[in-house]
Amino acid sequence: CGSFCTGVIQNQWVYWSDLDGSNVCQNGTKIAELWAEPYGFCDNGEFDRGTEIRTIEAFTILTLILSSFAACSGCSVYENGSKGLNIAGCMSFLTWLSAVVAFSVMASFKWYSDLRSEDGSYMPYFTLTASGATIVPYQVRSMWFGPTFGMLVTIFICSFMAHVMFHVSARKIDAELASKDDNADYIQEGAPNTEEGGEVAFA
């Protein structure tokens, strides 16, 4: 249906908690043979999401938390001056780094790579049988990056730009505050000294 065709798989699983050893890791089942075992989701008959999935989840959440801290720090200029901006710049850099890690793991994860390939891979799919709901492998080919990938790329770009701009702004604020202090000292030193010099004459 074309390169930009989209569709919805009605009975696709949504949460990793829906999967366990009893429904995806049973020996002799298609879902175990074609999906769970080749990608390391089964460990001695028990379902395990694996290091890649945990890493993606952890760094995606961390990215959102760090970006929130960066935004809050950037709004504290009135109270903390350039210090708040420098903190926001550091938080933005950590946000950028976290997004890079999450996206890198997503892009290199074998299952995700296979889903994007022409040969394709499989996804867990709920189907109704006489014995109840059963998970079977559903073949998918040529998938492309979804909204999570796009979100991470957007955060990656914006957080790096914010990192640079926060630090540049912090330097400008420091220079402006230093200039104001110098002007204040100059005015104070150049003001007439009425205590030592006696009366001040006005024309």
C-alpha cells in the first residue's frame, strides 16, 4: 500500500506485563520458536524482557526527567542569575546524552532492526481459541521508526541547542552584571564627597 501506509493491529499486546513464561516461552509453540527464543526473551522457561528493553525504558524516562529539570533551571534566572542557566545547560547536555543512548540502543537492537528489514520479524499477537486467548507470532516487514524514535530525535536536537544557548546566555548575563557593578563603582567613586570636602557649591 506504499511507503507511507499505516495500519492498526487490533489484538497486539500493549504492555510487557501481558507476557510471561506461560504464554510465550512454552516449548514447541510458534511464539517461542520464532520470536521469544531467537531474541533472548526466554530464560529457562521464564520470560525476560532483556537488557535492551530495560535500557530503552530507563533512558527514555531519564531523558524526560532531565529535560524537565533543565526547563525549571532555565526559569530560575531571576533568583540565581547565570548560575541557573549554567545548571540548565548541564541538564540539557545530560538530556542530550540520555537521548543518544536510548536512540542508539533502539537503532542497534536486533529485533527492531529485523522489524525494519525486508525479511521482517514477528510480534506477539493475541488470538482467541477454544481454550481462550493465546499469543501467536504475527509477521511484520519493513516497519519504520515510530513516534518514540521521532520524539528522541527531536529531544536530541533541541537539548543540544538548548545546552549551547544556556551557556552563551549565562556568559552574557555575567558580563552584563560585571558591567553594571563597574558602572556602580565608578559612579560611587566619582560622586562629590560632602564629608571631607565641606559644602558643595551649586551654580
